[in-house]
Amino acid sequence: MAKQIICQCGFVGRGETAADAAAVIEGHMQSDHPELVGEVSKDDLLAMAEEA
């Protein structure tokens, strides 16, 4: 089942797996929230993943 992670700004990163959704959110953070890069770990993102 697809997974999603919702950013604090409301952006929704979706993927087939939690890791895929985390990769989408990492890209989003780099472009829209550079201050969070390095502050939010991959493990934190994976823990935030939920069913889409």
C-alpha cells in the first residue's frame, strides 16, 4: 500500500514505500525548507510515514 508523509507546510510526499515518500519529502525540504536539511533525519521521516 502506498505511503505518505505530510510536511508541516501541508505538502504531501507520496511513494510506494515509506522510503520513497521520505525521498520526496527530502527533495521538498531541500527546495522549500533548506533550514531543515540536516535537522530532520531519515529515521524521523520514516516514522512519520502513514498509509496514503
